[in-house]
Amino acid sequence: MKNRKSGLEPVAVIAVWFMYEGASDIQSGTGEMELTSLFETYAPWLSVKYLGLEVWIWLALPLLLVSSWVAARLIVRTGGAIARGLSGRVRKAYESLVKPFLTPLELFMTMLLFTLGGKILPLTEAAESYVSLFQMLLGTFAVLLATLRITDVVVARTKDYFAMKNNPGAVAVLPLLSKILKIFIFIVAGLFLLQNFGFDIAAIIAALGIGGVAIALASQKSVENLFGGVMLSLDQPVRVGDFCLFNGMVGTIEDIGLRSTKIRTLNRTLVSIPNAEFAGMQLENFAHRDKILIHTTIGVRYETTPDQMRRIIMDIRKMLLGHPMVDKDPARARFINFNDYSLDIEIFSYIKTNDWTTFLEVREDIFLRIMDIIHDAGSDFAFPSQTIYFERGAGLPEKTQKSVHKQMEQLRKENRRFFPDLDDEEKAAITNTLSYPG
């Protein structure tokens, strides 16, 4: 039987040749001749020339690039693992200063290894120029990525500094400035690549100057939105994270970009509004209020006597003054109207919080206390209805009415008056006497 050659024989022969002869022989020419003869013997298709280079050289270039990347990644990740295993201070410095730049470092090291490895290949002058362009492209991308990461780190550190200094205005401006700076970095990198690829940068800039009017007209809206975003960041009617009312809708600001502002509505939909349009809207920012208003009107039944009404209003005022979450100036409860089916009392006070959830809890507590006050006074809430009475006082407890009347008479005898308002001594004695939650 004839001995059949396996497909791995050319690879094995090439590997052995590299190990024993050395890569330097290729540069001297003797190695190339021996390698060519080996290819002609075991794999003649590898010695065929294409665009002035043999096929094996074209195959060696991508293999060299992949092996350079694998080696660079192995070196960088090994160094990172060693740094993470060191003392706390070194590990902290690695996490904050080195870790963001691992990818750019891998790209730069890949370019370096690829450049060194390319020197052992017998490249023609034309091929070397193309390889040099690729190396320049890879290096430019590594520098670009490193510059972007530096921008992110500097912006993050600056944001932490201004947050520590309690300067929210500067913190709000930084994201937009970061985006503008990154666009400028991309423009510089693009001009650098165009120049190295043989384009005349001066001619390009001159052409842009000639067509500047057309570009300005075409990008008028974009420029308006850009300046609108800048004004939103500088004037700061709203900031990222603020809950606001805009154009009849409410939502939370998620991002103020170069072109538009994105808002998350209560329905969890994302609304995108051009910055120029958003900057011209009337905005109501709920995030910066210091207190939240309770303003409501309650109606009690017409059977309520004047003394019962006085007792209800007096107890509501005392409750508002005694509540620790209610701002005492103003904290009003006033009999304001004879409605068609009710006697109306207006409640007007501010809750000392800017958190909506806390406000809902406090308002609920106040409303429950008002219900207790009205029922304790022997009255009840009114509702639209028609009532036929067969005797006086029907529908309300007569015993409670008499008790309330006696209490009010006793207050009159003691010359303790709560109308039109409590005196300063009474207010001081009542203030913050209630427990909350009740």
C-alpha cells in the first residue's frame, strides 16, 4: 500500500522549521528559500504568488494578528488578576484607574506585537505600506478608546467632587459637556485618519467652508436642539431624575441629550421631545418643592347645628396645629359656603415633605382624623340626596347634639374663644401635641 500524506504534515514541517532555523533566516533570504522548497514539496499551493506575495504570507498575516491579540489579552488579564490579589489600596487603584483602560491597553499591545511579528515576514514595499496603514488604524482606535475612557473617568470624578460640594447645577451640566467633548474627540480622530489615508485636510475644511451656508441651513433644527440642550443644562429648570409637569403630561426626566430630552411618563412610556421645543415649554418641577399642599373642601349635613359646626372647625384647627407633619403657617379650616346639600368647610395646609409617598401617608392620616372629628361632633358627611323629615332632628343623634352644645357653652363660660381663630397661647399649647402616625 502507498503511504498517504495527512493534511497536518505541512503544518508540522513548518513548525519544526521555525523552531530550528529561526525567524531571522527569513529576513536573510536563506530561510525563505528553504521554506519555499518545503511548500513546493508538501503544499505547492502555498507558494503561489498573489498580488506579489505568496499565499502563505497572506495566511500568516491574519494568524499573526489573532495570535498577537490572544497574547496581549493574556498578558493584560494576567496583570489585572495579579493586581486584584494585592493589598486593598493597590486593588482600589486598579479598579478605579486601570480597569477602565484594559481594552485600550489590549489593543495597543496587539498592535505592538503585530508590528514586531510582521518584521519577520518577507513583505514587499507595497504590502508593508498596507500593513503600516492597518497598524496605524489599530493604534488610532486604541488611542481613541483610551481618550474616551479618560473622559468618562474625569467626568465621573468631577461629578463626585461637585456632588460632595453640594453643587447640583454643575453635576447636571457635566453629562451634556461629556457628550460634546466626545463628539469633538471623534472629529479629531476622523481628521487624523483621513490625513493618514492621503486626503487633503485643508481642502476638506475649505470645501466645508464653501458649503457652510448649505450645511447651516440643513442643520438649523439640529443646531437649535443643541443650543436648547445647552440652555436646559445651564438654566436647569429640570434635571435628570426630576418629576415634572410639561405640556399637560407628567413624567420623570431620564436624559437630556444633544438633540432631545427623554421623559418617562406615569404609563411607563418614553416621550422624546426636541430640546428647542422642550426649552420653550412651561415646566412645573415637582422635585424642588419644599412642601406639598392639602387643599380640599368637605361638606357636612344641613342638620348640623351652629355649635356642632363650631366644634368641628375648632377640633380640625387643633388637629392641624397639633400634627407634627403640618406646617403651622398657614393651617386653616374655614366654614366657606352653604352648598345645595351641604355646609362646606375648606381645609388648607402644607405638609412638611417633598416626597409624594410620605405626603399620601400624612394626608390619609389627616383625613381619617377629620372623619373621627365629624362623627364625634354628632354630625356626618353630606351627599347629594333628598330627605323628607317627619320630625325635627331626624337623622342625627339628639343626645350627641346636646352634649356638644353643653361643651360649647362651657367654653363660652370659660371665655375660651376659638373664633375667628385661636389665640397665641392656645396655639402654643396645642402645637405638636399629637403623635404621628396616629
